[in-house]
Amino acid sequence: MMRPPSHREHHLVGRIGWLRAAVLGANDGILSTASLISGVAAAEATHSAVMIAGIAGLVAGAMSMAAGEYVSVSSQADTEDAELNRERQELVDDIAAEREELAQIYVHRGVEVDLARKVARQLMEKDALGSHARDELGISEITTARPIQAALTSAITFASGAAMPLLAALLSPVGAIIPAVTVASLFFLAALGAVGARAGGANVGRAALRVVFWGALAMAVTAGIGKFVGTAL
């Protein structure tokens, strides 16, 4: 007798943690570095001054992104740990009440009362804390906070993104830095938006247009400020 083929599904929600940090890091790396280079170049700085500013922006931005992500996600992890510790104690103090609480969660989702209580009892016999973490607190292995992963992902992707406009500036003569960096950065932003949307199962065109619009606006404003400051000084 032939076995039916196994039904395997690949859900994109498992990518949320690292995908958010990666897209944010690369997008910020491209945009902030391109804007910084455009602003300095608009102030009629030398080519070496533009490159120094770009490299400093890359290093400082990568460190800032890593620190910010680590602190932010660590706060989330601390909150999750506190909730799990409280739930663990509640299971020790009154497991019957916790079993009924879990059953009522299933009842509110449409399960019959007797079946809900049976499911709650069986799940808690296998993993009481895990059942409450998932169905009461909304904490699962997919969504749990990972500070180090988020920090490293943000730092690496920021540096990778920042290297793109920096390379465009390096290969451009002084008079063409702003248009070269602008065109290259908008292209990279569009590509990044498309890749991020593709990986997350979202609309590719809409994501690409969104990042291009805000990227162009940010670079235009920064270049305008650099031009004004350079003229005033």
C-alpha cells in the first residue's frame, strides 16, 4: 500500500525576526550614507572629505544600529521572560485554574467546552508552560526575541547597504558625486524593497516605489541643507 505524499508547508512568518532587522539595516545604510555623502558634496567639499564622511557614517551607523537593535530586542526578551516566569509560578500555585483558563481560550475561538477542556488537559500534560506561552501570551519559537541575532543582522546589513553609495562616490569625479550617488542609491533601494517584499510575500512593486519615494525625498532634503550651509559658511 502506497503512502500518501507528505504535505509540507513553508510559512513566511518564520522570517519576520531576521527579515525586519535585515531590511531595516540595509535600507538605513543606503539612505543615511547616501544622504550624508550628498549633503557633504553639496557643500563643495573635496573628494577626500566626502569619502571620510561616508566611511565615518558607515562605521558609526553600523555600531549604532547594532546597539539600538540589541537594546530594543533585549527589552522585549526581558518582558517575555518576566511573563513566562509569572506564568510558571501560576502553574505551580493553581494548575487547575490555569487549565480552565486555557480551555476558555479555546472556547472563545469556537471549540466546544468539553473538547476545549480535553485539549487543554492533553496539551498541558505534554508542555504546560509552552501551551500557555503560545496560546495565552502569544510567545512562540518563531516570534521570540533574539537580541544578538537582531544586532548582528542590523550591523552587517547596514554596513553592506552603506558600502553601495560609498562605492558610487569613490568611482565618481567630484562634480558628479551627487547624481551618481543618487541614481545608484535609488536603484539599490528599489532592489532592496523588491527583495524584502519578495522574501516576505508582499507586493513587490508597491514596496519598491515606497522606498524609492522616501529615499529620494531624504536625499533631496539633505543635499539642499548641505548646499545652503556650504553657501552660508
